Amino acid sequence: MKPYKGYLLDLDGTIYRGHEAIPGAAEFVRYLQDKQIPYLFLTNNSSTSAERVADRLTGMGIEAAARDVYTTSMATVQYLQEQAPAGANVYAIGEEGLLTQLEAAGYRLTEADPDYVIVGIDRAFTYEKLAVAARAIRSGATFIATNADAALPTDAGLFPGNGSLVAAVSVASATKPIVIGKPESIIVRYALEVLGTKASETLIVGDNLFTDIEAGANSGLDSLLVLTGYSTREEAASHTAKPTYVASDLPEWQLRISL
């Protein structure tokens, strides 16, 4: 078994499910802490801040601080900072996590002649927001999506994810977006910079073949599929991007690397 010097950990379906920690997740995080193996919770959720994610994890009995969390909102702002200076005009469809990050970085949120249109999950999405975004992109604004997840897991089942909103804007504007989140390599590259490990020595862990496992394949990381969420072992066997490892859950993986 190859020893890994760093871990990128998905959240929903890997660490928790709904409002409850998945059995063994807290113990695995403590194992990494005890072994002094750096890790980062890597999430496509752009709706909330790293601080709130950490508070949620702590409430589930999983020790976490904001520095342990990296979100698509954070990655989107980091990408934008490479493209445009603070003060650039941005039209953002999204919730608190994205809007707060953009404002803190000094971008001007406006509907008037934006240079960039950014689409993150927005459960108050309207036809008017769609129209503003499409007009701006057709007028030359750069189209950026925090992520393109088709579905959003909730306690009531799968709800439309940000990919649904991105698709609407893409069709209306006749433009494909730059996508930041998993499975794209952009967010993984930034996360590795935060983590301080190389791709070749880092394992990405998640429950979704289409986001977590493909992110590993697109970024040169080995991957572990845990069967506690979205994807199954049978699907993994036929998926184009196959995980390096498959485990029933994190306790099984912990046992395997402890032997």
C-alpha cells in the first residue's frame, strides 16, 4: 500500500450524510491528526463559508477549523484574482458563501456592465437573474461556474444542483463556462497549494465517480472511492475514470493503511 503524505477529503457522502456524520469519519480524521498527515476538506458547495462548514463538522463530533476547509467559492475567487484586479465588476448568482468571498476580495457586485458572470448554487434563482446573466455574457462578460454538479444531496433526496443553473445560463447565452470545482483540475491545484503536498503523494477521497474520482484522474492524483454515498462498486468497474482504490467506508480504508 502506497503511503500518502496528504489527503483531500470530500464531505457529503464521505464524511457526513445530511445532518449526521457517517460512522467512522470522525475516527479517521483523528487518525490523520495523530499521524500528522495533512488533510483538507474539499467541497463543491459554494453556498457557505469555510467557517460555517467547520462549525457544522464540529457539531457532528468531527474536529475541524476553517483552515481545514476549501470551498468552490474560495477557489473561484482565487481564480478570479489571477484574471482580474480587485474592483472589477462582477455579476454573481449565488448565496452567502460566494457573495461574501467576492466582496471580501474587493470585487464590485453589480448588474451593470460586468466583466465577469459567476454562477454558484442559488436557491432563489429567478428568470430575471438568468436574463441579466445571459445578456452580460452575450455582451462579452466572461462566464465562470463554481461547479457543475447536476444534483444536490439533501435529507429529502437529490435536488437540482448548480449544474442545472449553469446549464440554463449556458443555453441562454450560447456560451460554455469556465468550471472551477471538481472534477476540474483548477480547484485541485489550489487545494494542493494550501495542503502543501504534491499530486503524486496525495490521495483524493470521495463517494462520487463524476466529481471526486474524475478530479483525481484530471489532476494526477490517486483516488479512493468510498461506498457511503453516490456511486456504487458496480458503477466504478465500468466508469471511464476508475478509482485507484475502492473501500466500503473510511474505517475499512483506515484498517488497510494501518496494517
